Amino acid sequence: MILIPVLGDQLSPSLASLRGGPDGAVVLMVEVFDEATYVRHHKKKIALLFSAMRHFADELRAAGWTVDYVTLDAAGNTGSFTGEVGRAMARHAIDGVRIVEAGEWRVADMIDGWSAQFGVPVEVLPDDRFLCSRADFVEWASARKRLIMEDFYREMRKRTGLLMSVGKPVGNRWNFDPENRKTPPRGLNTPGVATFEPDAVTDDVLALVAARFGGHFGDLTPFRFAVTRAQALVALDHFIEHALPRFGDYQDAMVAGQDHLWHAALSPYINCGLLLAREVVDAAVAAYDRGAAPINSVEGFVRQIIGWREYIRGIYWIEGRDYTASNALKATRDLPAFYWTGETDMRCMAEAIGSTKREAYAHHIHRLMITGNFAMLAGIDPHQVHVWYLIVYADAYEWVEAPNVIGMSQFADGGRLGSKPYAGGGAYINRMSDYCGKCRYDVKQKTGPDACPFNALYWDFLARHREALKDNSRLWRMYDGWDRLGSERQKATRESAAAFLATLPGKAPEWTDGTA
Ligand code: FAD
Ligand code: DLZ
Ligand code: SF4
């Protein structure tokens, strides 16, 4: 008999290992302590995964599959994927395993050991829920010196035919980003995201998570995530109808008290398999075709998914197991404790961390230009930053989190993923948000105890890393600006940055040491 382990991020009825329908095999799904604690995930993330796994198992059973589901508190649960596959082998007289490739090195390495350990053939199928296979990405990358996302994206547009018309991009442009940098006017109503009341299955999971992982970061309730494919499809429809039309316009905006703005908040569902990337972009393109959303929004959204998401995954596998140890800028400062509490006078940081804590979600600009930007400017150890991001977001799996953090946001890979560090001072944040007006710091002041910390930190970062960054042509204008400040103001700026950094609290090890 064949055993088909289905991992927590493989909750798709069309998964390659399940294709063709029930065939006498046993599907194995396991809630294991190791997966919940290899980093101490946000409570909401664990609840989402366990509830979605339980619902998915029920749906497979209803479709005729034999499903062996091991709950976290089942007697004898060994706590690991390998331990549970071993126990299932004994329960079912298994003579072969069929599994879709894991999303990350850690689990892929486990699966690689199973055939020798259990003495049966293990067939590992490509995860074709991605639009670009690992092999195709390697082929694309091997023909190039620099792996530029925009080049990859255009290739994907051509390959998929999405937003293409007789070989040309729809609207005669590949990219409508210049239209996508608007600051939302005051009082604009945001559409919110679709929310779902917990059912009995979710209630059981919430009680389990509270009892077993109560010390993990983040708010467990209110819990309003979709936990079934049917609910996730409702969330997709809600986004397409209510948020997509303005997604492009306000993609980079930040507004106090608004966690989602016009973002999709679909990544937790796409990444665990409740939604497929392809159906999500097809829905956006269909909205464009029927005139329900403008090209700048639809193109921007499609680019995030068939461009960024696929590119990031390709980079993850190319970079290898040691990518998360990269530290090109040799940053060593501990992650300040306020990353876990949100208790800081920097209003922008408090907003981004608050959303993270409440929702296990923050939109892209919060992640990139607030918490990520601050960590890079302050010289925080990128590995600690990586662990934080892996813990706190419901959509975080190493394949997508690590290149975004180590590469895009911390420049810790020395520029292999991004062509320049995403560094910004207070002026950027002030332009893109309504935070600064009510902040205890003054965004207009450059130095001194009341000045916005991002201002001095921004220049201090550039000055500190001049040797490493001076040849980057995209930064010449910034270095020119720094040189024109003159030595007096440069000195005051660096002293101001040092004074601020000296006030940073230390890290809170209970959330970052990876133990239960
Ligand atoms: P939207 O803004 O509505 O975008 C639509 C979709 O595009 C997302 O659902 C997502 O599937 C995709 N997407 C957009 N940008 C990216 C990107 N850079 N990489 C991959 N997919 C992208 N995304 C994750 O899925 N998991 C992570 O752990 C993660 N960590 C991040 C860490 C940092 C420091 C940064 C800067 C970005 C990270 N991202 C991550 C990418 C992006 O921020 C999230 O995908 C996005 O915020 C999810 O919210 P949304 O669905 O509302 O996205
Ligand atoms: C994230 C996660 C968590 C918290 N728990 C489980 C689990 O108990 N069982 C499971 O199969 N998967 C879980 N996952 C998702 C896995 O970590 C994910 O499937 C692997 O990282 C492979 O990419
Ligand atoms: Fe953030 Fe500075 Fe604005 Fe305060 S003044 S919200 S710290 S950018």
C-alpha cells in the first residue's frame, strides 16, 4: 500500500500526489510539535494551519480517500514528520511513499532520508502549484549574470500569456508602477478583508493552541481566518470585488489603524494551498477583462504573484541551505524587545508591530519600509530578523520569508536579490503615511533626542557601509547628499544615531531561542 504524506502547506485538492482521486492509498496528515516549534510561530498561524489541516482531512475523506490524521495530543505522537511516517508504516503495511516536494530545505532533507530509513521507495513529485518549476527557474537563471525580477516577470508573462495580447503586453507597457505611488486622501473607506466565524473544529484547535502554545507570540483571538478552500474562495472574491480596483493606487500607502488597506491578505491561504496562485491571478485578469478593475491594479497584482512570488521561490532554492546565515553587512545588534511588544514611541513601528501581533499579518510596506528598514538601519543581526519574520506572520514559510528578509529587506546577501538596500528615512515614511503627525518624534528634525530616529539612522547606515556600497550606482545620489551635509552636520548626525542606538532595549530571548 502507498502512503501519501500531505504537509501542512499542501492543502490543495489538486495536489500532484492526490491527482487522479482515491486509489487505495492512505493519506497521512500529522500535527507535530517540531513543526510548531522549530521557531515558536505566532499562535494564530498554528491555529490556522491545524484548523485548515483538520478541515482538509474531512474534505479528503468525503471525496473517498482513506485519511490517517494524527492530532497533536494523540497517544504516541512522536512530534516529528519522520517519527510519524515511521509509525504510519507500521500501522498500514506500506510498501511505498508518494509525496510532493517540501517547501524548504529542512523538510526536504528529512524526506531524502526516508527511503534508506524505512526501506521503501519514496517518490517525490514536483510542486506544480507554482507556475515556474525549480528546474525551469535554474535554466532561466543559468543563462544570466544578474537575476533581475523584472526580466523574470516578463518571461513569465510571455510563458503564461497573462495580460498579453498578440505577443505584446496589454496596455503596451509591462509595468504600471509609476501610477502606483499615491498617498490616500483622508477619510477614504478601506474595504477590509473577508472574515469567518470559528466553527466547532476551529474552536477545538483554538483551545489546543491556547493550552499548548500559549507562551508564543501574538493574539490568538479574535480568530477570523478562512480555514477551508470554500471560505478562502470567498476571501478571494471579496478582494477582487472590493479591493483590487484600488490595489495599485495605494499599494505603498500606510494609514494609522488600517491593517490591510487595499491589500489582498491572501498570502496565508495561497501559501498553505487553500488557494492556487494561478486561480488568483486568473480572477484578477478576469476582473480587468470585464472592466471591473483598471490595468495599473491588475498588472501590479499579477506581478506580485507570477513575478515576485515565483522569483523569490526560485532564488530560495538556488541560494541553498546557508542563505539564512548570510550577513554581508556584518550586523550584530540584538533584535530589540519592542519587536515583540510593539511598545515603542516610534509610531510607525508601533503600528506595524501592532498589526503583526493582532493579525499575524502586516502589508508589504510595513514589512519592508518600517520593521525591515529599521532593523537594517539599526544594524540588527539579520539572522535574528529572519527568525522574527518566520515566527510572526501567518504566511511565513522559509522559502518565501528568507529571500524577502535576508535579501530584499536586510541586504544581508550583499545584493544578490536586490540591486540596492531598501533604506528610507523619516521623509519617506511621512510621505507614504499619516503616522508622523501624532508621533512623539519630529520627522522634520534631523538630529537630537526629539528628531525622528529614522533620519539620523538612515545617514549613519550609509556612512557606516560606504566601503561596501560606494560602487553601487543607484546610491551615488545619496552619497552625494551625505557629502554635501558637511563635516559638522555629519558629526552631529552620527552622534545622534549613536545616542539613539544606545537607548535600544535588548532582545527578549524567550521568543527567539526556538525552544518550546
Ligand atoms: P498583496 O500586497 O495583496 O500582494 C498580493 C500577493 O502577492 C501576496 O498575497 C503574495 O502572494 C504575493 N507577493 C507580493 N509580494 C511578494 C513577495 N515579495 N514575495 C512573495 N510573494 C509576494 N510573503 C509571504 O508570503 N510570506 C512571508 O513570510 C513574507 N515575508 C516577507 C518579509 C519581508 C521583510 C518582506 C519585505 C516581504 C515579505 N513577504 C512575504 C512578501 C509580502 O510582503 C507578502 O506576501 C504580502 O505582504 C502578503 O500580504 P497580501 O496578501 O495582502 O499581499
Ligand atoms: C507551519 C506548520 C505548523 C505550525 N505545523 C504543522 C504541522 O503540525 N504539520 C504539518 O504537516 N505542517 C505544519 N506546518 C507546515 C510545515 O512546517 C510545512 O509544511 C513545512 O515547512 C514544509 O514546507
Ligand atoms: Fe516613524 Fe519618525 Fe514618523 Fe515617528 S516621526 S512615525 S518614528 S517616521
